[in-house]
Amino acid sequence: MNKKTLIFILLILLLFGLALFSLSWGCFAIPVENVIQTLLGNNSNDVQNNIIFNLRLPRILAAILVGSALAVAGATFQGIFRNPLVSPDLLGVSNGACVGAAVAILLGLGLFAIQGLAFIGGLIAVLMTMSLPKLVRRDSTIVLVLSGIIIAGFMMACLGLIKYLADPETQLADIVYWQMGSLTKVDYKNLSLLSPMILLTTGALLIMRWRINVLSLGDREAKLIGANIRLERNVMVVFATLLTASAVCLSGTIGWIGLIIPHLARMFIGDNNLRTLPLSALIGAIFLLVIDTLARNLYTQEIPLGILTGFIGAPFFAWVLVKQKVAE
């Protein structure tokens, strides 16, 4: 067994262990052995069964899905754009999806419409971000990042206008929920509607990950080996955007995961996307599961997920930049 396989096995075991711990820990503590008995159907305590199956398990499943989705989307964007600074946040995808969801909430539409408008908003944002460098005829890393910052700022202004127009009694709280990120309202209905899309798009990107390796070689090299660069890149952008939008529909906007988790995966096993994408999914699931468990237990009131990911993500990314500078 080589080192990289061992890393995957250890992280899978860690994910299962953390899930059991998260099912156990809460304002109503449940011993781990009782959690295991409940999952096996051998616990006669109805209160514990209700807490585990109806309150904690849906959140844990959602945290695993959303964390892996955002990490895979981030790794995909970084690979196809050959830019380690790119993420669903910096490209404006998350903010665009949040604006689309907020519009649906403002119009009083249902969950399917929220998901559809979130996808449209995210796709519009990433297309605008990709178009700006072409307009100024400067296809560089810094221009792409600056374009993402511009579009993200514009989307935040749109979101601010929607919040201003929203009914403070019925709509504003839901929009703020989307903006700050939380799994409080997750239930089996939400999971059944959104998890198929997350699983399908994640699976599609994992299947296509060897093509991300091709695109990451550069346009000239990719053309030499017969790649249809524009078609393949656009297909992957659509899948990654749909994946991000579906995750946003489930949890709201959660920053930093799509940026820092692929970096962490590459620190473990290198730049080969055949391994980076699956490992990003695994680390992303672990990361958000830990964050959500802390968010609902650290304080009497639940802490929004975006706050905790920001406190952890910003220092970590600063450390990565300093480490790269020292290495140079």
C-alpha cells in the first residue's frame, strides 16, 4: 500500500468517526454506543432516535454533500483556468447563485425555482467574469481575479437591493440565511430534491477529471493532443456552476472552501487532478462537517457557517501564500 492510498483510507475513516461524534455531540448528548445502536435499529429510546434521525443526521449528510461539492467545484475551476487563486467565490459564482436564490425568495417561488434561478445567477456571474478579460484583451491571472472581484461586488450590490426590497417580516430572514450560510433548515425533503443534482454533477466532474489534466497543460499543448478546448472548458464550467448553485441552495453561501481545500489536497498528493479532485471532495466533506458541528455547539445560538470558514480560511490561505513566497 502506497502513501497516497493510505491517505485516502485514513481520511475516509476520519470522516466516519467525525460523523459518529457529530451525531453524539449536542445540547442533548448521546453516547456513541447509543448512536451506533440507533443506526443499527436496536435503540428503543424514541427521544434519542428522533434527535439522531430527524435533527442531526440530515445536517451531517448535508455538510458532507455541500463540503465535497464546493471543494470539487473549486478544484475544477482552478484546473481548467490554470489558476490556483480561482474559486466559486472569486469567480462570483457563489454570489451570483445567492442573488438568484434571493430573487426567487422575493418572488415567493418554490424550491425548484430557487434552485433554477440560483443556477442561472451563478452561470451569469461566471460568464461575466470570463468575458471581462476578453473585453480588455488581457488574458492573465490577475485580470481574471480582478474581474471576479468586480462581478462579485456587483452581485453583492444586487443582493443588497433585494434585501432592501424584501419584506422584513417574511422574506428578509431567509435571504440573510442564504447569504451567511447555515444548515439549520435542512431536512430530508431538501436533501431528496438537491442531493441527486449534487451527486450527478460531482460524479460527472470526477469522471472528466483526466480532461482537466489536459486543459491544465495550456491551450497550445491541449490542442496538440486533440482537445476541443472551448467545448470541454464550457461543459466543465456549466457542471461546476450547477454543482455550486445546488450547494448554495442547500446551505446558502459558504466561502473559502472552494479556494483552500484544493490547495490542501495538492499539499498532500500533488497537482494530478486524477487524485486531487477525489481528495478535495473528501477533505471538503470533513472540513464542513467539523465546521457545522462547531457552529451548532460552541455557543447558545448557532453561529453562521460563513463566519467560521472565514476565520479559518483567511489565515490558512495567508499561510499558503507566505509558504509559497519562502519557497520561491
